Amino acid sequence: MGQKVEVTVFDGAQQTWNGVSRTPLEIGRQMEGDPGPRDLQDLGDRQRLVIAPVSARAVPRIAVRIDVLDSGELQVTNAHSRMSFFVGGQTQPLAPGKSFQSADEIIVQLPENRMLRLNQSDPESIVSPTSSGDGEMFRTLSGQVESTMENVAPVRLKELFDGGSRQDHGRVAVDLVRAALTVVQKAAGSNEFFDSAVSAVATMVELDRALVLLREGDEWTVRSSYSAGQEMATHETDGGDGSSAPMNFSRGLTDRVLATGKTVIYDPANYMHTADSSMMVLDRAVAAPILNEKREVIGAIYGDRRYGSGAGDTPIGDLEAALLEVMAGAVSSGIARQRQEAIRSSLTQFFSHAIAERLEKNDDLLAGRDAEVTVLFCDIRGFSTVSERVGPKKTIEWINDVLTELSQCVTNTDGVLVDYVGDELMAMWGAPAEMPDHAARACRSAVEMLKLIEPLRERWKEITPDKFGFGIGINTGVARVGNTGSKVKFKYGPLGNAVNLASRVEGITKKLGVAALISDSTAQAIGKAFDHRRLAMVQVVGIKEPVLIHELKGGANEEWRSMSERYESALRAFDSGDLTGAARSLASLVHAHPDDSPSLVLLGRVVDALTRRDEHVDSIWRLKNK
């Protein structure tokens, strides 16, 4: 094995792993046979670090390979067959199969806002987190919080005071705390989350019954319940036959919790004179409020003991009530987390993880406002041919795959997925969060989209027509951004002339026979960061002012750049009225590059002007349809 490299993994701004590995080292998403995320494995001829779960589909199973060269430099190789990654300080992404070397620290940007920081490592200075030598100063508690309730015997609060049953009272206290932490750690929104709370409370406090009650409107509803002797908790829809199972509980007690916002204990010595009918069969009862972030009561954890039960006439003490409060607090946190996860899930339908995190912290960013943005429309060529050829089922599979790949190009550059309309995708950069380089990000996304054409053709070669490809139009300008949907269905996006122009620019790609066009405002914003050539001043339908459009070219070579200069020279001759000079230049250009559609289109315009013998040449290409 080779030398060692220190690796730090970030998910957004949060560091999720740090350690040292031998090289070569491959890094990627969990796949079959891998133990789990953030595990470093020794595969014999190489090390493997899993940085994302199998559900993180945007992260490749093998994304990059790390080596240390004989010179001591770190080398990062893009191990993916199609996807590019930004590595080091490069302005262009690292293409598939390509490598980057540096003697300094290297930063690698991966999908879903994941980042790697790589440094050379002195083999003697850092111990790998996978090693386990003797005499370590760190000790890990056995078991995980998630499995604590399965790994420890059920405990009861009274065992803390029962010297005969357990000698290690501290261990009992730890088990009680662990059980409470289990509730916090369970997946919010699942039945398991609430079930853990009621089963823990019923066991610890020795209740005949424990319930999680939630407020729905003006009513209390049972979310989960547990009774002594049950093996597991049940839910409000578990009526045995699938029907609802209504459950009695003390409305007087829960109403007091609602009124006071505090934990309330029912004791016959204090409450018998006001006990309502639902309390008459109870010996003891207690309820602790579940609160939201505004300290409003949204539910309660409720427990009771009944006459004739094994618990007898044992009062419910303050310590037991306090434990109920801890559980209610855990459920409150879980519900808040559930709501936050729902918001995040909704946001990630439109925004990258990085943008979604910023919106969670500042939802004012979603408010309607004017902002300079860059808008992209991408139309899939050949859609009608495919749908006619293979039918709706296969067409949906194909279009879903294509749109998923295109969408990933948008989110990889922190763009907003505004909408899908049939075979067209609309995206935006520059809002809701400020993004000074929004035009460059949009163009980078477009270039990545164009790289997908050949892999998608190969993947779907049985159904993909010869004309399959993309038409991409991009424009930069001021738009009104905000919720362009409704109160029923949220859709964040832009409105205004800048959006309409981007759509028109996309439509011109068909007329000029090119894959990607950008407006002059976008061209001015990106400067020389991407290859592009000026094609024409165009008057599009529905927009008063003509727009200068450029072809955006990804992966341009010197031959294309030379052809581009010759084209622009001919265009300048045409614009100045030198039709003969323009015709001569374009005839030579078309002969050398017969497949260059813009040259053919411009030559046609020149010939048309010569035929009409116009005294004044109109250099604006006026389109009569979209």
C-alpha cells in the first residue's frame, strides 16, 4: 500500500468525518457490501471511504480516487464515467478520467453539497480512526442510543430507591436517561417515535396505560398508546380489524394541562370532589404538556393507574411526573424536527441542499422581490418521436431519467428547479439567496447538460431518435422572484420580461441549429469564462427590443475558435452593409465547415439581401413566430 492522506469530509458546513487513510483511496456512495456511511474499509489493493448513504443517489458509488505520488504530491482522479467535479482552484471542472495534482491542500466539491479536504499526512503523526491500539484515552459507551431499549433490561424509577433490587443505582439512572434519549433519536414522523415515548413512560413509572395525545382543532386525539402487558405500542388506527380504536382518558386532566400549560397530577385526595366521570375508575393519573416553539400546548403525554391494578394505591410523585415532562419535551422536539424535515423535504424539491439550508435559517428570502437572475430553459429534442414510437409507459421512464439527469446539473450549481413543462425544464440562479456568479453557474449547468447527450443516447439507444438532444436558452436580467404558484401549490420562480426572453432564446436554437444560446446580457456577465460567439441581433416575437444572441460552446477546441472568429468577421461585414464581402467570407466558411448551421443561416440572409438589392441592409433578424 502507498503513503497516507488525511481526509476531512463535510456535509454543508458540518464536518462529518476526519481521519487518515492509506492510498490508493476511493471515495463514494454506499453500495452493496459496504457496511455504512463514514466507514473506512481495507479492500486489500486499496482503501474505500463511504461518505454518503445509498439513498444519496446524486453521489457516485465511486466518485474520486486519491493517490500520493513519488514526488509527494497528492493526486485526485475523477473516477466517474460521466460526472465532473470541481477540484482545487480550477475554474473548469475535472472531467471524467482526468487527474489533478498538488503539493498543497486540495478541496474537492461533490454533489449534494458534500466536500472533501485532502492533506498530506505524516504516517507517524495521526492515528487512523479505524485503529484500536491498547492504552487509548478514549472510551466509547457500549451500544447505540437507537438500540438502548433493546440492549438494556426495562427499568423502573422506583429501582433508584430500592437498595435490594440493584446495587448500581447510577446504572439505573443512566438507563433511564438513555431511554429518554431513545425517544429523541427515533425518526420523527414514524409511529416508532411516539411508541418509544409511551412504552418508556409506562415501563419506568409503572403505569397501567400511557398515551400520546395530540390536539387537532379543539379535540384531543390518541396518537399512540401502551398498556401494561402489551409487547408493543398501538396507534389510533389499530382497532384490530383496521378500524379506529377510540380510547377513554380524563378530559378534565387534559383540559387542566391545556389551560395551565403545566404538568398536572390527579390524586384522589385532592381531586375527588371535582372528579369528572372519566376519572371515577382511576386511581392515579398524570399528564405533561407537549409544547411547540411558541410554548403553546399541542398535545400531552398522559398516563394513569386504575383501581385494582398491580400498582395499587401508589401515588405518582414529582420525580415520576418530571420524567413525563422529559418525555413530553422529547416528543416536542421530535414534532418540531418532523415539521423541519417536512419543510426541508419540500424545499429540496426546488433547491439544492446548500440553498435549502440557507432558507431554513432565513425564510424571508422567499418573500417576493425584484432581483437580477439568470434563467435557463432546456427543451428535449425528439420527445414526440420517442412517445409515438414506444408508447406512454416507456416514454415516462425515459423522460424521468433524462429530466433527473438535467435536474442534477441544476442542483449541482445551486440553481432552483422552477418547473417542468412536458419535455422542458426551467431553472433559475441568483435567487432566493444572493449569488454574484449566477450567470456563470447557469452556463456551467448548461455545459454539463450538453455532456449528457451522448451517455443518454447510449443508455436509451433502443428508443432514442437520431435527433435526440437539447435546446438550451439562457438570459440574465431583472425579474420578480417569489412564489409564482398559489396558496395551494408552492412554486418558487421568476416572472417578467427576463423570463420571456430566456424562453424565446431557447426557441431560436431550433432555427439556428445549435444546442445552446445565451443573450448578450449573459455573455457580458460571464466574460471569457466560457467559449461563446456572437451570432445575430434578433427581434423575437412579443418583445419590443432586439436582443444580441451568442452560441454557448462547451469543450471548444482551437478549430471551433478559429471558425468562430471567421463567422464574426462575416457578421460584422453584413452588419455594416458589405454584402459582397460577407457573402465571400461565408461561402468559404460554409465550404470549410458544412455542418455549421449558423453560417448557412447567415449566408441565406446575405443572399436574400443581395437578391432584393436593398439600399439599406437590415442587420436585425426579425422572427415572425416563436
